[in-house]
Amino acid sequence: MNKWYGSAAVCVNDQGELLMVKQGTPVEIKKWAVPSGGREENESFEACCLRELKEETGYEGKILRKIKVKKTRIGDLAVEVHYFEVEITGGRAELNDPDELIYEIRWQSAEEIKSLLLSFPEDREFLLRVIKNSIKA
């Protein structure tokens, strides 16, 4: 069985909004996801997370903690994605995706996320919990 490993950056700003990208191939319906992508050979999951964040959004960040590992299957492919809570430390929003799969970068509120078309709909409740837990009282 083939395996695919990747990382995802979960970034929540001071307004309780989640950093998301609208993605897809030119012929697909575009859907929303957190910045994420495949791990390169000899790359740590943490390094992959920060590289994908920079490539897909233009933002730089630092990892605060690992918050989830999702294991699933897509056909004959075993998929393992490591999700990290990331604090934005610099950069600015800009489309610079070398794979040309990103079409928009936006900070989304919990209310917006409830109705967005997501690339990974199984992540919706998890992402909403992350936002809820990150909002400062």
C-alpha cells in the first residue's frame, strides 16, 4: 500500500479567525482548507508545516504545538497528516504557491467556516473547536 505524509498549519488570529486557503486544480470546484501539503524526503513534519504555510500564504510562523494526527485512506493510499498550532510571526498574505493550486487566502470566522465548502469536511468540527479554544476570554 502506498503512503502519503503531510502537515497542516492551524493559525488563529486575535479576532478568532482561522487562516485558510481556497484550493483545487483548474478543473475542480475550489474548496477551503488550512495551509497544508506533502512532506518532502528527510523533512520533519514541523519543517513541512512551516514550508507549506510560507508557500501557500506568504506568512512565516512558529510552531506552538502538535494538536492532531489524522490517519485516513484515499482509495489505495494511506494518508497521515500532522496538524500543528502555528503562530504567525511575519510575512504577508500573498499567493506564491509553486504548485499553482491556491486561488485565495483569507482569515475565516467560525460562522463562515460552518458553511464553507471544505476540501476535508471531516475537519470542520475539529477546526471549530480549535477556534473556540483559542479565543481569549
